[in-house]
Amino acid sequence: MKKEAAKNLRAFAIELAVYAVLVTCYFFLVLHLLGEWLYHLEARHRYTYAVVAILLIAVQAVALDAVTTLLFRFLRRRGR
């Protein structure tokens, strides 16, 4: 049982590290590509900005969840 827990903990730590890197990359990518547009949108059209910001958060959550799920499955298969 301890071996299984150690494998799960290792896979989780790797997944967490990869997730942190992906979130950081996503943040800087959005900041670089959409930063100025989002700034002007926030200054002029607050309600539109709020909707766009929520959509960006939702897209990030879905995409990163899919990537980390695939990574976790890959690590589980590799560990067997």
C-alpha cells in the first residue's frame, strides 16, 4: 500500500509542477498578446471586459485540466 501511495504522491508532485509552469506560461502569453487590448477594454467597456475575463479563466481551466489529466494518465501507465 505504501508503494502505491508513493507513486501517487510522485505523480501528483509532477503534475503540480507541470501545471504551475503551464499556468505561468499562459499568464505571460495572455499578458503579452492581449494585455494592451484588455487594458483598453477594461477602461472603456467594463461589462464586456468582465465577460472576456471570465471566458479566459474558463478556457484556461478547461485546457489545463485536459493537459494535466492526459499527463496524469501517461504517468500512471508509465509507472506500471
